[in-house]
Amino acid sequence: MKFGAHEVMDTHEVLAEKMNMMNHLGFYASQAKNPQLQSMIQRHQQEGIRSYNEVVALTRGTDINANTRMNPLMPSAGVQGTQQNVQYGINNPQTVTPHPDAVMSDNEIASAMLIAHKNSAKNCTTAALECTDINLRRALTNSSVSCINQAYEVFLFMNEQGQYPVPTFEQGTAQTYLNTYQPAPAYVMPGLHTQSGAMENRGPFMAGQANPDSFGSFTNPGGSQPSSRT
């Protein structure tokens, strides 16, 4: 199979990261004490192995039809489609300091998992954007979504344990700030001003251009190819 240079380098980084994460999750499982955290680590490791093997197979050209899940459902603890009981606000947060020893607390393990999943989601997305092979692109996209879901599950665990307080603005500030954005009209004709109805000249690459047959116009997306001249 033929891959582009950026595709190869970014996929290499993703696979190296996945291998590192699987190794670390094995270590975390031996250190974790909370049964809920232990179960989550095992499920996340299994998903990591599945994703790693899928990408490896695609790079080898041995399983080009393996990926069919554009929006995978994670084997996570119900993080999709339900309202979560998130604890908001910061109340006397505990101070922390580095202590590089061989023993990790459950809080440190969960924090390491959260950071790893966030970084993996970013790296998989970057790699997917560079892919020319559609199957590899989809596999990396799925992997990014999986990492996003896993990161959210870890966050919910930490938040429930009081380990991840969520800072907030003063009452009303957030809503006032976000309410500056108003809904857009459901449909606007190209070149029409929504208030006055007057036609506007938006420039050669915007709606309302003078030549509707020019290549890539809004009224003729495919455009007419320039005629050859002798």
C-alpha cells in the first residue's frame, strides 16, 4: 500500500503512543486500589489493544475493511446519551506537589490516564487529517473519538471522588457572555442581506459573485471547466 510522508510519520507517532499507553495501563492496574478504577483501566487497555491492532493491520494492508464504525460506542460506564451528575465549583482544593517514587495513588493514576487520553485524542485527530488512505483515516478518527469518551469517563470518576473540581464564573457571567451569540437564520439565499434584502457584492469567492458559471461558484458548485483554445 502507498502512504504519504506525513501520513507515515504521524501514524508512527500514534502507534508508539498507543504502545506506551498500553504498557502504562498494565502498570496502573497493578497499583490501583479502587475497584471502579481497576475495572476502568482494564476496559481502556482492551480498547487500546483493539485500536492499536486495527491501525497496525491497516498499515500492513491485511485488514482494509476492518473499520466500519465512524461513531463508535465505547465500552464505558454509560457516558453517552445520559445526563451526568457533575460537581461544579472549587471549595478549598487540596495542594499537590511532585513526589517521584514507585508508588502511585489512585488520584495520580486517574490523572495520568486523563492526560494520556487527551493527548492521544489530539494526536489521532492530527494524524487522521494527514491521511490519504480512507480506511486508515477512519480508524484514526474512531480512535480519537474513543479517547475523547475514555477521557470523559476518567473525568467523571475523578470529579465524583472530589479529585477534579470544575471552576465556574460568578452567577450569570457565563450565560451573559455566551448569550452574545444569537441563532443564525435557518437558510439565507446567497448574496442576500438578511435585514434589508439588498444584494451585496461579496467578492469573487463569496456569495453574489457576478459570474454564476465560474468554477466553484455557489450557484454552480461543480463549475464549468475553462474551454480549450487553439
